[in-house]
Amino acid sequence: MLSEINSHQRTSTAWFHSEEAPWSSQQQRDRKQDEYGVCENLRKLEITGVSCRDVYAKLLHRYRHILGLWQPDIGPYGGLLNVVVDGLFIIGWMYLPPHDPHVDDPMRFKPLFRIHLMERKAATVECMYGHKGPHHGHIQIVKKDEFSTKCNQTDHHRMSGGRQEEFRTWLREEWGRTLEDIFHEHMQELILMKFIYTSQYDNCLTYRRIYLPPSSPDDLIKPGLFKGTYGSHGLEIVMLSFHGRRARGTKITGDPNIPAGQQTVEIDLRHRIQLPDLENQRNFNELSRLVLEVRERVRQEQQEGGHEAGEGRSRQGPRESQPSPAQPRAEAPSRGPDGTPGEDSGEPGDASAAAEQPAQCGQGQPFVLPVGVSSRNEDYPRTCRMCFYGTGLIAGHGFTSPERTPGVFILFDEDRFGFVWLELKSFSLYSRVQATFRNADAPSPQAFDEMLKNIQSLTS
């Protein structure tokens, strides 16, 4: 199958030109510190022959629009790019999940491009893709929240051993193993498919801006980015956000079943699930019964209220408001081997009320997966705070025949949650991305919601 691997190069169109900045030297110093986080070394600048004005006008001001978080357009796979200022450089770092299934390990990252300024010349763009060092590239701005990179020396991406060596090197970096270590034939096919698809771009990519989700005192935990297990697809990145009485997980990286940009799970924060005692938790049929009972109540509410659950002020019966026996704060969505939810929104209030219900003795409830539920990572927490009814969307290859299916969301702590997919009989574990991102906040909640719609529409 390695003989099928081909390379492909995409071309670009409009190049970016920006006006020079009419700021004084002191204003430029202040803006570099406050807006870009630059702790400049003036003596170093003098030695290299570059003035503060040059750095600001030719580098920071010129390329200020590309700072922040971006999602590359790589078909269903997506990704997470962070563009930052680093001394006399602007660097685009691609953030990669840790190797499957180690969700608690830190993120990995590699440089895709850099822009630097030396000796009063115009800023130089270099492609960092491949293993032969920096080489000539270009950056273009398509519009305000979209830009593209282009490599002009793609021969620097090739390896002496041909595509087979490139594939083996990519496999070690992407998965931390060799193809011989992966015994599951379907997983081998998925891995090879991803390499063929992603390597054709040769770092000639279009990026669309993404924002971190805004937070509110009513949120059950802090929203943000999480790493999660996705069966044979490995680890993927999900963005957790809160929308009134619902929490959603949007895929930043994706796969051929559920592509990047789609919502992977949706959690109904009005409908908590009280788990049985530890022994009965091992019974899958018992868990399934509890979840399906809640699903039926949700359907009845939709019929009676004429709204989807989460819209308007649907009625909430006594059983729905019952707290599970051990938990202080609730959490939002995640996703299993193939999931995507719908688009309802609700009003705040119910979620924060659930968060106020205290845990017994502040410890939480013992938790164990039912017998027969598969998990990529057996090292999941054995204590949870609370559980909620949720839905995830499973689909065939190519996002065909998508179907929302019931499941249960498990909040373990502030930085970890899980989701049990009833139909798949599988469990996904998620762990927070512990990284600080500058220039990534949405200018308004409306801008964040619009961003979610835009990235979802690209793969719908």
C-alpha cells in the first residue's frame, strides 16, 4: 500500500501587504509588551542592528493578524496551530496530542513556519516542515480570520529513503510506534490513510481562526481544550464550551467518521444521572436502563414543550433535579470513537444550581466501567463527582448516516471527564490541555458562537 502514497502541492493566490505603523518608539515598546507579550532585550537588538521600530513595523504590526489559535483545513483531520511571538521571530507551532492512549501526558508541538527580521531587512518567511531545516516559504492573508502558508521548496520535505522512509518517520512521530507494532488491520488502514491524505499538502495550508470558549461563573468547570481517546483513531482534541443548560464538545482535530469542526457530544445539564452502587455499576444493562429512562423523559419534554431539550424553560420534574450521591461541580461534553451533537441552546441558571449541590463528605462517588465496555485507557479515575445524560453522534466512514445516540457523561474532576457510548459499548477519557494561549480570546460570546458555526459548516 505504500506505493499508493503520492505528494501534492497546492498553490496560493493573494499575498498579504500591510501598512507601516505610525507609532512612536515608546508606543511601540509598550504595545510589544502588552499586546504581543514581548520581553525585548534592547542590547541584543542593537547588536543585531535591528531597532525597536523595525521590529514593530516590519514584523509585529505587519503580521499581527496571524497571532493566536488556528485550525488548518486538512480535510476531516483538522489540527491546532498556535502563532506566537518569540524574540525576533513569529513562530507557528502545530500542537499535537500525546501518543495514544496517554491522555494525561503533555501536548507535543512542532514548528511549521517562522517569520524573522534581521539587519533591517524585510521580514523573511521560512517553512519549517520536514527534517532538512528552514527553507523559503510565503504567508498570505485571505481575509481577516483566514491565512495560508506556501512552501516554495518542497524538495526539502523529501527523504533519501523515499516515501516509505517518510511514512515510517511520520508514524514514529505521530503514533510513537512502528507499523509492525499495530496488529489491528483496520487501525493500520486508518493510519496509512491519514498519512497519504495529510502529507499531500506539503505545508501549503489554509488556516481559519478559532477562539477559546468564554467562561462564566455559572460554568460547572472551566471550559477549554481537552485531549480524548477515540478508539482506533487515537487521541483527538476537543473544545469544551457551555451554552446555558447544555455543554458541547467541538472537535478541533477529527477523523474520517466525524471530521474536525463537528460537535462530538452534547451534555444536557438539566438531567443528572444517579449511578447505582459499585456492584451494580458493573452491569451494563443497569446503566443502559438508567440512561434510556432519561432519554424517554427528554423526548416527553420535547413533545410537551414543543422545544428541543435545552431551549426555552422546559419543565423540570422532581426526578430530574435529584443530585447524584456525590458531586460538587458538573462538566461538559466529550466524544467517543465517532460523535457529534445538535445545536440547541439554553438559558443559564440550571447548571449553576446543579453545581451548588454538595458532594457527600467532599469525596465523590466510586466509579467503575460496566463489564463489556471497552476503553483505550484502563487508567481512568475510580471516583467521579457527577453524571449527566448526553448524546453523541456516530457515523460511517466519510461522515455517512450520522446518528445521535444516548450516553452518559462522567465528571471526574476539574481537568478530566469521560463519556460512555451505549451503542458502541465504549468509553472515552478526556484530560485538559494544560497550556496557556495568548491572543486566543473571543471578542464577544456572539463571535465565539459564530466561529463554532463556521468551522462546523465546512465539514457538514
